[in-house]
Amino acid sequence: MVTIQTISFVRSSACLTLDDNQKIWLMRSDFLESGWYEGLSVEKEAFDRFVQLHQYPRALNQAVSMLARRPCSKGEISRNLIQHHYTDEVIELVIYKLEKEKLLDDQDFSELWVQNRIGKYGVRRIRQELRHKGISEETADEALSRVSDEQQLENATVLAEKAWSKTKSGEDPRKSRQKIIVSLVRKGYGWDIATQAVDSASQTE
């Protein structure tokens, strides 16, 4: 059994605090349909079934809307649904449905993310971005394994050439070199690659 200790309303939502201090959020209209009230004890199975029945369609629609705007990782979908107070069980059901329908795939997402970012940033920066999006180390490694050191050096050199072209006339070349190297390292390139790229770019100036 679960007992509804308190009920509060926030705009169009109802927040139910249970006897274990868990908070369950429902749309106000869904809550009114339930007939529940403070102090009521409900069979846990029936309670969970009601919550899932009403939360799941809304959560699924919200997740699909996110994916319609742009590709998302599983972590991004989960975090968004958590922020909107969906239960863990409902979130798991949504993730399962999206993966089953091939709408959500962290490997595909990671590979696309790498393709879109590799011309601007190094693998260290991209790895951090993937981690922030909830991508596992193993999945990130797989996506980044296709990026060779040669490609990294080539991309870094292009960025270094652009940076050299923007240096001020009369500026100390040594300071310019150091500044560009630091800039590349901040973009996620290793120090060795950044140094090689800057030295190569400076020879074309």
C-alpha cells in the first residue's frame, strides 16, 4: 500500500507526497480523474499502474518532440524527462520504446556528433562533450576510434593557419605561436599535435 500524505498544486500539475517521501507529479486533470485525496491508502500496484498510464503517453510525446528537433542521446532524453518529474519506471519504458523503434541509438548519435564537431575541436574536447551528454566511455571510444592522428593534425593545422592570419602586424611571433598552441589545446587537441600544427602553419605564412 502507498499512502498519499499531502497534495499540492503548481499551475497545471499536482504533486503527491507519499508516505516514503517520494513525490509523484501528475497533470491536474489526470489527478482529478483519480479521485485520490490526502490520507488515502492505495494498493501500490494500482497506484503505479495509474501513474504509468497517464505519464507514459506524455513522456513519450515529449521525447519524440525532442528527437524531431535534433538527434539526442539517451542521457539527454532521460535528464529532460527527470526534470519534468516523470517516474523512473516511465522513463525506462520511454527509452525502451524509442530504442526498440530505432529512434534512439547512442552509437549513431555519437558518430554523428563526432562528424559534426571534428573539424572544430580535438578528440579530447569531443570526448568531454559526449560524456556530458551521457554517452558511455566505451561508446565514445568506438565513435572516436575512426579519427586518426593524421586527421587531427590536418584539422588543427587548418585552425592554426586561420589563427596566424589574424595575428597583428608587428606582434612577437613567439608570443603568437604560444597563444595559438594554447588555443588549440583548449579546443581539445593534444599538446604535440597543437605544436606540430602551429609550426606547420607558421611555415606557410
